[in-house]
Amino acid sequence: MTSSIDKTEVRRTVLITGASRGLGRELAALYAADGWRVIACVRGEASFEGAIEAQSLDVSDPASIMALGRALEGVAIDVLINNAGIRGDTGGLATLDSDDFLEVMRVNALAPLLLARALHANLLAGERCVIANISSRAGSLAEGTLDDDDGDYAYRCSKAALNMATVKLAQDFRKDGITVLSLHPGWVRTDMGGGEANVPVATSAAGLKAIIDEADMADSGSFCSYDGRRISW
């Protein structure tokens, strides 16, 4: 007797952190519109239109990340997008605060590593096997201060650390066939980017999705912008 599995029910799955607003929310909507199963991770309450599943996650809390891993045990994940991030203090060295600095590092650099570990088995069970770390050109040692002098020490340091995390994960996960990317979304017009930002959130999200969807092992460990431009480390 042959099986009558409806192949339309077999969908690829993307998990997106920081999906309650801004870039994360736009990415969730794009993937849902493309027929993907979307697991949108949010810290508080959030409602979504369409087939988007909200999942509670506080990326600043390792216990919350571990709980997410347990809740999703056995769920195949094709793409993990580490999008959640915070900026922290922008006043420069004079106003640098230890607790603020460590919180930014915890959210922007440590959480993606903990999520990659917690969801490793899920990614191995997926078809695409991609981790996309939403980084920033601000974390590039070569380009990060070329056209601005903002005093956001914590943010810049955290994104530089995230870029190294991408390279290390790419090395460690190459044997598993998992592609790991660092992606610069541009200066996006969101709550974090502010009203003066020059990249509409829809433009950034569409560009990022196109890169993620086409990425393979040849791209693992790379750093590029939403528009495809390679960024120097």
C-alpha cells in the first residue's frame, strides 16, 4: 500500500529571534508569504497575521534559550536567523557603563552562540541548514568607523565579537554541512535605526532573505551586506 502524503504540507522552517517588530517582524512576514513555517521568537506578547507561530524567548537569559531548545526538540529547522539585538549606550567612553556593556554583549554576541548550540540538532534535521547572524558594518574593524563616529562602544564591540562567532561556527559546523553567515542589514529605518536611516525595512529584509535563500557552503564564514556587497572584516 502506497503512502498518500500531501507534499504541500512539507514546508521549510525558519526561526527568527527578535521578531516582534522592525526587521525581525518584516522577515517573518516575508518568509510566511513565501510558504515557510515561521517560528517568531519574542520576549513579550506579540500577535502576528497569517501562519506565524509566536514562541517565547528572552535571548538575554541562557535558561530561556535552553527552554526553547527543549520545546522544539525533534522539530527540523532549515534556517536560524539570529536577529535580536540591542544598541546600548551611545555616549562614548565617558558614559560607558559596565552593566550596559555586558548586557549588549550578552544579547548581541553570546545569545547567537547559545542558540546555535541549543538548536544544533534541529538544524541537522533541516534541509537548508543555514545560520544567519544579523551583524553590522559597525562591527567591521576595517570599515566600521569610516563614515560615522557614534560613541556606541558596546554595540560595535558586540558586533565585532559576533563576526568572530560566525567564523568560529562556520569552522565547527562545516563537517555538519551547516552554512553560517554574518549579514549587515544596512542602516535600517526601524526603532533602533531611527528616522534618519536610509534603508527601508522592506528593502533590507528582502535583500537579506535573498542572500539567505541562496547561501551554500561556499558562502559559510562570509560577511556581506543586504545588497550583496562583501564587507571587510
